[in-house]
Amino acid sequence: MTTTERETLQQVWYAQNYFDYQTSLAVGFWAGVSIKERWGMMRKGFAQSRIEVEEARRESVQTAVGSDTRGWLASWHRQVSRR
């Protein structure tokens, strides 16, 4: 690849990315959503998914502890009833 071809490709790449950037800014502006609001929504989404993961983990731990406790009580009851 020659230097001229590489420069042309770079210019095309920059032009496409610049156009995409300007388009996203324009769409965000016309939708009435500022960059700060978009960032806030994104952070809220991340926080929400983190909370959901934590709740699911807690539920699975509680289920595991509950089943262990029931099993322990059942075995204790069997031992006591044998005596």
C-alpha cells in the first residue's frame, strides 16, 4: 500500500467517524437528551444491572442456606427419634 492510498483511507475513515459523531450529537440534541443525561441513564442502567445481580446472588445464597438447614433439622430429628 502506498502512502497516498494510506492517507486516502485515513481521510475516508476520519470523515466517516466524524459524520457518525456529528449525527449522534444531532440525534441526541433533537431528542432533547444532553450528553450529561445520556451518561446518567447509562450509569443508572449499570447500577440497575449490578443491583439485580446482587439480589439474584442473595436469593441463591438464602435458598442454599434454607435447604441446608432443612436437611440438618431432618437428620437431627431422625437421630433424636431413634433414641
